[in-house]
Amino acid sequence: MENNQFHPRQSILVFTHETPRALETSEIQDVQDRIIQSAIRAEKAGFDGIEILSSAGYLIDQFLSPLKNKRTDRYGGKTLEERMTFPLELIRKLKKNLGNKMIIGCRFSGDDFVPGSNTYKEKKKVAIAYEKEGMQYFNVTGGWHETRVPQIPMDTPRSAFAYLAKEIKSVVKAPVFASNRINNPELAENLLQDFYCDAICFGRALIADPNFVLKIDQNKIGEIRTCVGCNQGCFDSVFKMQFVRCAINPLAGYELKYKKPKRADFQKKVLIVGGGPAGMEAALTATKLGHKVTLYEKNNELGGQIKVSSVPQGREELDNIIDYYQNQFKLLEISYKTGINVIPELILKENPDIIFFATGVHFKIPKIEGIDGSLNCNICFADEALAGNSLIGKKVVVIGASATGVETALWAAKKGAMSPEVARFLAFYKGLTIENAMKRTYQGDREVYILEYLPKIGTSIGKSTKWVFLDELNMLNVNVITNIEVTKFANKTVYFKSRSEENGDEDIVENVDTFILATGVTSNRDLANSFENLMKQKSINNKIPKMKFIGDSRKVGTILEAVRDGFKAAFKLGKVQ
């Protein structure tokens, strides 16, 4: 395993270039005064309320924590009551300066999830004290940035931390909000009806669809772009010091650049080949602009690479992206046909004004002896394995450790684990102990290896998610071998040598049942090339359509890049003369 795993809190020095130190007493008063002044400005600006930040391991949480607060003055102490001096003093000052002009609430960590710091038990005592001083609502979130309990990635089950809101609700009368990974109305409504909270806090869901609440009010729930927790456009952008975007909402962050366009004065006939994220978004945007769209997809379902990307455990919500487009296609009566392998002659028959090629990728086949399978090796590509088109044996070697390779290795390691429903049933009826039942849900019985050419793995994985994957590889005992070159497959054995040693010895992994190739991809432009050749070879009276590559067929990238690519291409169709 790599020993330089990224963790979110490491980014603090990158952001500020400051080394933390204890505040002087005078500085504490200054911080409180600045918070009060910002609250007064908010009141003058017309806001109805403010929310102080008592969460995530930031300043107030640091004062509360026995792990961080080692002060010996009145702002420190061994007891929780002593460590509450700073936030309680702040609340009193806010109430004194604002009176009843504004609502005062707080973002509140329900449990720090950091060994040695406050748990939900201590946080309940903090909430009681806050309410006594005048806190009017609690917006309850999960733990600190430092925690090794994932808080925001897609792998975090939806509403995983709603129970913390329920704990706080049990000891206060003020309204309590639940938050973190609550991304659809049904889930939110169930939490309310099951007494977890009094209200719901939506964050990323409103970036994915700013009209989220409006669509609920108008009973257009099927039209919501549902946040999938991928973090590609939001948190990963923040860690790069870039503005917030969204993988599934191409307008997020570009609202002023792409103001609501007028429908085209002249309708274009648009043919889209490929029903992945780029093709689907291009079809949707072009239709909204008034163009006539037909989309063809060679597989029997829409989705492209999203279909296989949603297979690994914890990635299932990617299917929500496909559901959204299918609902939109039905609502807007967008014509699409699946299970059709488009050939140049079909394009001629369609006679479009413009063709968007969203034909995806080809998987790279590295030059390794025996890779053709002639030497009695079971070899398949990652997408074939995830799609269920290849038998996965008990000993698995994944070649390549980009995002695809890492996720495929984790999928293989978890494959065959006991389902949570079965584990819960057996534990409830004492067929297994709770500990034993839970342990069986973690992983299956496969022995999994990752072999990677580069010195590090997961270089294409966003920072907000990479550390979670690395932790899982470690906990699931996946064998990770980096900085090597695979030289041969033969007789269920993979041969490789170190790239750091010129004359290093060759090493092997024996008795391998399945080799999975995740060795990269290239843009697939075969159809476009064939169509161009057909047009050159024949004297054809048809008008020559414009051609545009979008998504991975233009440049291999992420879902965010594919959706934005499809949107931009369709948006630029503009007015036809």
C-alpha cells in the first residue's frame, strides 16, 4: 500500500500556508467580536437568521474537544462544561446584540468520529447547554474532516448520519435538521415521518438541481436531477481551489455564461450516436432548444460506461443519472433506439444536419506475452467483468490501478459477501452473533491483487474520495504492488519486474484464476472514420452533415466532463440560417 495517502485535513496547510497555534485570550475576544459583526451585517442585509459553525473540527469544535483543547485558562479544562465556555459566551453575545431580530442556529457535529474526542453522548450535553443559552435550531451533521469514517462520498449510505439528529432531537425542544447524503424527497419524507428530525438540510442536492424544492412543490419529482455524491464537480474542485461545479448539472458554476437560451429559429436534424452521459445530455439540450433529435445506442440500455461504473458496491446511485435522462426523454418525447449498431449507411439514411459522435472508448490492450489467452489464461477487460460477462475466479489479478482498476479490485474483494439483509436476519434471530454476521458482510473469499505500472495508485481519483478507496483496499487485504512492469501471462501465472531496479529479479503471482485488464482506454472514432471514408468513396447526393465528437470519443475524461461536453456541443447549435 502507498504510505502517502491523502486525507482531507492535510489540505489545510495547502489552503492557508499556516501552522495552527493556540489563540491568545485577546484574540479569542476578537474572533467573537468578528462573528458578531458579521451577524449584524447579515441582519442589515435582510437575512432572517444566521448559523454558527459548531461542526467539522473547526474552531468551536476544537474548543469543545478534549483532544484539541489543552488550554489551562478559563477557555480550557478537563470537563466538557469548562470547554464549552467559548461557544456559550459567543451565543450570549449574539443574543445580546441581535435580540429577537434574527434566528440563531448552528451547524452541529453530532459525533466527532475521532478517537479521543467527543461522541454523540457528549454532544447531547452540548446541545442542551446551547439551547439553554438561546440556540433556536440545530442543523446536525456527521463528524470532523479528520475522521476515518467517510462523511460525503457516494460510498457513504444515504442518511447514514440521520441517527445523530435523532439523538439531539431527544434532548432539545428546538427544531432539529438532519443532513449528509439526503438527496431525494422520499428519503427526506421518511426521516420526518419516522421522527428522526423536524426538517431536512439539503446541500449538494441543490447544486445538482437548484429547482429541487420547486419540483417537489409542483409534483415533478421524476424531473429532479438527483445528486449521486460523486464529488467530481463540488468537493474535488474545492480541493483544487477551483469554483464549484457539478458532474450532472452542466450549468452549475456557469449560470451567467449560459443564460437560458432562446429556442432556435430554424430546426436542425440532429443524429446522436451513443447513449452515454455525453450523448444523453446533448440529446436533452438540443431538444430543449427546439431541434429534432434521434439517438442510437448499440447496447440494449442507455448509460454507456455509467452502467458498468454503477456495478461496484457503493456506486449504485450512478444509475440515478440514467433514470433522470430516461424520464426526460419520455417527457420531451425524444426519439432514441437501443440495441442498434450504427453503420455509415444508416447515417446516410437518416440524412442529418449534424452528427454528434458519442461513441465512447476502446480498451487498451498492452503488449504482454500471453495476453491473447493462448497460454491458458482467463483474461477479460474491467467492463466485461463488471457487466457479468466473465467468470470471476477465486484468485484475481487486476492490471492497472486508475479509478477503474481500483474500483474493480474492491468490487472483486467484496463480491460474495453476505447481504446486510441476511446478516440482520441471522443476528436478530441469534443464528449468528452480531459481530460475526456483520463481519461476513464486509468481503467475500477472493484473494485480490492490483499490479500498477506507476509508483502510485488511483491517480485519476478525486482527492475527496481517493483516501476512502485506499482505506478500503487496506481493510479488505487487497495486495497492491506498484512501480512494476507486467511481462507475461502463462499457465495461470503473471510475471512482472520492478521498474526501479534495472536488473531486478522477475517476480510472479501464481495460480491466478482471473486476470482483469484496467490498462486504460482510447477514444473510439471507428464509426466516424468509416463514415468519412464512405463519403469520399462514393458520389453521394446527400448533403454532407457536420460532425462533432463529444464525451470520451473526443477526449477520455470523467462523467462531469462528458456531461458538460454534451451540453456545450448542443448549446452551440445556435440559430440555423
